[in-house]
Amino acid sequence: MTRDSMSDQELDRLLALASKPAPPRGAEDRLMAKINPENVVAFRLKQKKAQSAISWIAALPLAASLAFGIWLGAAGIGTDILPESLGGDAVAAADVDVFTGIEEAETLAEDNQT
């Protein structure tokens, strides 16, 4: 058995012709009558705990250490005690001599000109 494959446009046209069926009259009342009230579980809303001041007090030293670390990094203080792999003095010295390749390209271009 082979089926002809439909394109997306053909499927969209076919689905657009379909109608939304209306529920039969009295369906909701019949459904509610069949529900046994003993089997219905009412979920209570979860009570939101009041946030205590202890969490804010604990967060203050963390925020202060973060701000101090950002200030140390921006000021460049203490880079001499860091290893090179973590951004010690070798990285700061390398920033001065940035190799872009522009000078080499200019030299090559000058060599080919007459």
C-alpha cells in the first residue's frame, strides 16, 4: 500500500477545512455528576516562607569580597603574586606588545611595490 505524501500547504488547507466540534449539551453536568467527592484531592497552596534577616547578613561578606576582588583586578594590585597561568605579571607584560600583523603586512606590501 502506498500513500501519496502531502505537502505542508496541502495539509494546512485540509486542516483549515476541519471544524471544532462542540461538546454535547449537558456534558459538563454529566461529568460532574460522575465525580465521586471522596476521590477528589484538593491541593493546598504552598505557604511562602518569610525570608529571615540571617540570609541577608550572610550575603554581606560575600558581596564585600566580590567588590574587593573586582577592585583589586581593576587596579592591578597583587598580580605579582599570581602564577602566570592565572594572569600574573607575564600577562600584564604581554599586553604591551600586542602583535597584530599589520606591520608585517605593510612590509610585504612595500617589498612588492616598484
